[in-house]
Amino acid sequence: MSQSLVVYGTYSMPKAADEEVVELCIEVRLDVQKITEKKYKLFTPVLYREEDVDPGKNFLIKVHVGEKNYIHIKVNQDNGPNEVVNIEENHTKEDPLNNF
């Protein structure tokens, strides 16, 4: 039986947002709105990258927040509550999802 190798400190290639990322965004939406001091009518994750860390994971998530506007959020997920680590505003659909 083979085991998968976990490489810490390396983000995955971008992937389409799945149910786990949708749930994660639902959980952190209020924190993001508080930090940015904006109320988003639309808050739809479209892409994400993940990084295994000890403990837990970091997520970079591209979120569509209306019209042609996107934000990138960095979220740490471990055994405690999910934590918004950083936010970049004023992104477009075409902007790459890079670590920040």
C-alpha cells in the first residue's frame, strides 16, 4: 500500500472551489466583512489553493464579491476556529491566486 507524501510549505495548484471551501467561506464571511469594513451581497469562492502546515492547512481562496470584483483571502484551518490571516482586495477574475 503506497502512502502519499505531504510537502509542507508548498501550495497546491489552483483548483475549482469545492464543498469544503464553500463551507469555509461561509464560516469566515463575517470576519472578512469586519476586516474590510464592507458588506458583500455576493461571496462566492471560485478557486483555491491549499498548503499543509503543522498543524492544519492554509487556504488561499479567490472569492467573487460582485460584478467584476474579486478578493483573495488567506485562511488558516486547524483544530481551533478558522482564522482569516490576510485579505487582498481589488482583484479581477484573471488575477493569479498567489501567496501573499
